[in-house]
Amino acid sequence: MFKKMQISNMTTLYKSGTPFNTGAVIVDMDNNNFEQVSNVTFFTIEEGSNEISFIYEMAKDDVVYGLGETLGALNKRGKRYRFYATDDPEHTPEKESLYGSHPFMILDGEKTFGIFIDYPSEIIFDIGFTHKDILKITIFSKDFDLYIFDCDEKLTIIKEYFNLTGKPYIPPKWAFGYQQSRWSYFSEKEVREVANKYRELGIPLDVIYTDIDYMDSYKVFTINKETFPNYEGMVKDLKEKGIKVIPILDPGVKIEEGYEVYEEGKKNGYFCVDKDGKPFVTAVWPGLTHFPDFLNSKVRKWWGQKYKVFTDMGIKGFWNDMNEPSIFYTPKSLDKLFDLLKDLEKNKEELGIEVFLAKESFAKISNNREDYRSFYHKLDDGTLINHDLVHNLYGFKNTQATADEMKELLPNQRTLLLSRSSYPGLHRIASIWMGDNKSWWEHILVNIRMLQSLNMMGFFYTGADIGGFGADASAELVVRWMELGAFTPFFRNHTALNTRPQEPWQFDEESLNIMRDIVRLRYAFLPYTYSEYMNSVKDSNPFVKPISFVFENPRSKDIEDQYMYGESLMVAPVYEQNKKGRYVHLPQVKWLNWTASKYEERKMKVYEPGDYYIKADLSEIPLFIKENSLIVLSEPMNFVGEKDITELTVAGLVTDHALYNYYDDDGTTYNFVKGDFGTIKIDVTKERNDFKIAIKKDDKNNMLKIKTIHFEIYDSDGSVVKKDMLI
Ligand code: MIG
């Protein structure tokens, strides 16, 4: 039995039992206005004792989109996905769970609809895996909210999902600059050296991260005074060079007498508890730790205020890691392992398969479901709830603690806030990166696909560890990945401890020069990227979209390795080893190709719709501007905001008429909400062998410093007209 409520003309809620209020959905519902039903549109239902499955028979050509942070293809059909937040650094193709839980999908085909399940523990989406045509969604509970979006338009379904769960987060403008990180910048000296090297080499940079190495014994909110004697001084000095420092924060609190965070948490009962009501003991980086109980609002307040040590230094960006929460082991699981080892020792002369099995037991002490079942949260109303039932919310609530208190610590300031684990709703307040990928060519493709799937979930501001986190990277791999990264909203080179360094200068002169050009190209695109990002949030329209969300031709459904970046630009990165080009599908309209390497060299060529092999040397990335749309560029800078943008270059192929909505604001506050922003409507109309240009500036608060706009407008025959306009 469900309580059925009509939320809008296309969205229906089916409430089962008494669901936990996750905070994902933000619309107020009239709980009295429901009807009791036993069916759910589109699905047949199979009920077990503690689980329920929704089954749908897919038509041959139905395509499934969504599910956010999952592996496999962009079309999710043919694989099984399991939402139970997991810290798994081995993103091999068979894996079913990663860090986030994103149970929202769109089925597109004979019938088209969306489904979102608001339930914070285990859900399995078997999408034509067990049986190729059967979609089976299993929820391991009878208490959940299920939403059906009955609509033929994929983008409208997404809009409706945002109506329900809120609009995507907006970072500061500098978050669209280039960022550098590495787990194992061991000292302040090293961080300063890396930052300085960027400036010496003339490679733009906006952010540098300090990973867990800056902490004192991995104690959260502390700084190792030996290796980072003047963290605050470092933050200030780098700020002068336009480089912002972002620290990592882990949720596990080290159990250590006298350590303030531990003492306060213990005294106030702020930690998750075991079945006897004692603080639950687990282990992460610092050794034995407790987990703060982020489901409790008092704890969130306390935790969020702790960030003051950093905001007082002028820091405006935070990186919340390990919040699935990751568990290395618990004393209990470790004891079991020691028993096993003792057993093995007794028979050490005759061991065979036992050793093999022991290896598996060893792996199982991390992130074990049994451990997640053995601790509890105390909610605001005093009730205890088993962690396992709300597992997927931990990272969301951890990051909510940060976001909420930022309103007080940094009033009216935007922050760059990243979380590793996530749940629907987190996209309103922060964003996520894609976690611990590897320096594998295969993972560039994963990056391209996940970027599109995450955007459907409202995680517009996202990206992967460029160059790969685990394993050693080759120069070619880093170069190609940087080319992709330049066209993802979150553009950060990051790698793990003990891997080959992969900052741009770590390889050879040629690779260094290419990477400098790529990063400069990224900055040249800043006016476009920022305008498009802000417009996409305003319009609830994914910033990155699959080709098939824009073009209706069947062939587009097969295209997963090209994507729309904003409304005008299609990106087709080269992501294979030793390739000097790639095949590209150009759907339905004409396209203006720019196989870009240097911002200054804009050689563009017109293509009719079709399939082409596009050459792209190591230094080049194939870009395509859609017919009758425009891109806007400006001179690259060393960091966002280094100089006023006084000149724009507008380029496009206009066969009829193109309109661009240029947008800008202060980039750091929320004043845009009150209308503090400037826009320029740039209108280009084709006229015989010429173009008519109309410009309408709306800038009552004088946000815009643009004086000149250079036009490079192409015609179908490939000819270009160049004009300058003063505004
Ligand atoms: O288990 O802080 O995903 O980006 O560098 C490793 C060290 C813990 C995992 C994060 C990664 C980060 C690393 N962390």
C-alpha cells in the first residue's frame, strides 16, 4: 500500500511506510491530500519480507540515463548498480557501488519517464543485467518515498527533479580556474614551491590543496607545526599571488586525551554510539577514532564552527573526504583477523587455499557492512537509529555541517566546497569530485561518461582527478586528460602518495608547453564557462549534457564520448593512447570545428552534419561550435580576476541568427540573487555576405568592464567576417 500524492502535473509521490526524512526533497507537501493505492504507474511490484522490487519490461531500444556516480556506460542498461556508499579506490568495471548514492534515473524510449527513490540505505538497480530487458529496482526496506516523473522530455524531467530537490550549487568564480593537488605535499615549503613554480613557468593556477599531510597525526582541525610552521602565512602569501589554499578534512576524530575535538565531542555526546550507548570505536588514518553524529543538528553546528580555524586565515574552500564514512577496521574486526592468523599459524606447514581465503578476510575488515550495522545516531528528537538504515546520508550531513556554518563564518561569501560521499540534496550546497580513479586511459572515458551522469543529478560543478589518482601516469596520458579537464567545470590535477608526480613540469619540455597552452585555453574560455554555468543553474538545465539530450537523431543515442559543454560547445576529447585523432559524430546541424591547442591560434572549419575522422595531435582537442550559436573568449590570465575583462572575442557559425547571453557578476558573493549582475545580449544576424550585430547591455550596477567586442563570424562556406565593436 502506498500513499499517493500528486506533486505537480507530471510528478507523483508514492509514499511507503514511514520514510526517514533525508532532506533531499525541499517542497512542502500536504500530507493529508493523498489517496491509498496498491499500484505504481509503469511498474509491477514484487514484495519480499523486508524488501520490495519495482519491475519494468524495457523495449528493445529503450535507453536508461542517470544514476550519477556509477561506473559503466552512459546508457546504464546492461549493468547492476548498488547504492550503498563505499570507499572503494579500485574503480574496475564490475564494481557496483562508489561513494555517492544517486537513485534517480530516466528511461527514454517507447515510454519515457523518470524515477527517484528517496531512501538512504541499500537500493539495487538491475538494469537489464540479470535479464536483458528487465529493469528491476529493489529497495531493502518498506519505508521510502518513490517519485515518478511522467513526461516525454528528458530535460523537463530533470527540471522537475530540481524543482523537487533544489537547484545546483554555485561556487565562487575562481573555482573555474585550474587547481593542483597531490597527496604527499609533505611540507609548507613544498606547497610554496609548487605554487611558485606555476608562476615561474607562466602556467595559470587558482587553487592548491593540502591533503592529510598538513595535519598533526591526522587529527582533524590541527596543523603539524613542524612541517607546516606557518600555515596561515602560507595562505596569505599565496593569496597575494592569486592562489587559494584548500585543506582536506576527515570526519574520524582521533581518540586522544587532551585533543580538543575529541574531548568536546566526548563530553557533549557528539559521537555515534555502539549498542551499549558508548562512543563507537573505529579506525581511520589517525588510528582509533570516533565518528561525529552528523545526523544531529547540534553536532553539525559544533562541527561546522570548527572550520573557523581556517576561515580566520582567509580560507574559502574545503574538501570533505572519507565521509561514506570510510572504515579501515574496527577493534572487533581486527580481533577476528588475529584469531584467523593464529589458526593459520597452527597449521603453517600445510596451508594452501586457507592463505588465499585469509587474503579476502583481510580485505573485508575495511568498510564492512557488519560494522555499519553496529553503531547508532541520535536524532534531534532523541530517537536512536541504526547507522545502516541511513548510511548514505553521512557525507551529505557532514557537508551540510560545513555549508550551514559557512553562512555564519563567511556571511554572503561563496565557498568551494567538495564532498566525497553524497546523496541527492548535497548538490544544492556543495559538489563532489569522482574519487580515487587511476592513471588509466580507461578512466578518462569513465570521467567523460560520469561527468554527464552527474550533471543530470545536479552535480554541475564536478570533475575527476586529472591525470589519475592511483598508479603512475605517462606524459601523454596527463596531457590528454588535461585537455578533457580544461572542459570540465572542476579542473584539478590530483594524485596519490607514492605515485609518479604529475604536475605539468614533471615530464618533458614539449609536454610542459602543451599543458601550459591547455590551461591558458581554459582561462580564455572563462567568460563562456562562467556565463554558461550561471545560466544553466538559473534555467535548471544541465551544464554538461549528452548529445542525445539535445539532438533527436537515433545515432546520437550511441554517442557517449562527446558532450555538450554549455549550450554552444560540443567537446570531443581524444582519450586513447597514441591516437592522433578520433571519430566524431556531428548531429543534425552544421558545426564550426576548432581543434584547439593555443588560444591565440583559432583555425576554424565548417562541417556539415555527419561522421568524420578528426585529426588531433597530442597538443590538440577537437571542439565544435553548434550552428547559430556563439562562444565568448577573453585573454588568458594567471588566475581568475587577475585583470578586468575589457575585451571579448565572440566566435561562431551564423547561417541565420545567433543570440548569446553573456553573464557576469562579482564572482564571490551571493549579491547576484538581488540582481547584482551584468548581462550583454549579443545578437548576430546573417545578412547576405555580412552580419548585423546588435548588442544590449544591462548593467545597472556597473559590474562589466568590457569596452570592445571582437567578432569572428563564419559563414557556411567557411569564410569569416571579422569586426570590432565598442560598447
Ligand atoms: O584513502 O587523503 O579520495 O583524494 O588524496 C585515501 C588522502 C584518503 C582519499 C581521497 C583522495 C585523498 C586521499 N584520501
